[in-house]
Amino acid sequence: MEMRIIFPGGKRVDAELNGRVISSDQPPGGGGEGAAPTPYDYFLASMGTCAGIYVLSFCQERGISTEGLELTQRMDFVSEGGKNRLAKVDLQITLPPGFPVKYHNAIIKSAELCAVKKALMNPPDFEISIQDTTDK
């Protein structure tokens, strides 16, 4: 899989993936226009939306109404060396009325299947290199 990162102007940094553009920007206080979420916002949202698709699918596969189904994601940060670090992510599932009690543990387990969470639990190696296009 390959993703192309482009710089359309200002503090915007976009990613092209599978024919789609994922736009990001910095807030005005960071020199941007705030026209799109920051890359870190996308990172935070990816955890909740990933868990959310598993929770949604769990209900849909069992014919359980999803009206009123919701996930709330809370993040705790700690300050280390003058910078904030994500220390804890708490996901709370608000179940729809009439959700069967027998599925309470199972829906939690379905949320835990999230691929983003699994990637954080077993982080990838990172390698950064340069492709020099200047004439030699």
C-alpha cells in the first residue's frame, strides 16, 4: 500500500490514498487556516471510528437497532518535558434502548478488535529516507 503526501499551500498537508484526498491543516494559532482537522485529530478520530465500525457491525449482524448507539472517546494526556503525551484512551459505548444484556461483554470485545488499537499495541517500525531528484 502506498500513500502520496502533498503540500497544496499554507500549512495544509494532504494525503492521496485510493483515489481520495484526506486534507489536513493547522489551526490559525499554528499558522494554518483551520480549514481541516490536524493530522493528530485524524489519529485520535481513527481510534474511535475504528472501534465504532466493529460495534456498528456487531449490532447490524444481529439485527439490533442502532438508534441511540454511540461511542464517546475520552483522552487523558500527561505532561512530559513540557509536552503533552497521550496517556489513556477511554471508549464508552452508549447502547440503544433494549440492547440485550447477554451481548454486553461481546460488544466490548468487538470494539477491542479495532485494527488501529492493535497497531498501537504492536507498533510498526518507521524508516525515513530521502529520494534525491537533483541532477548529479
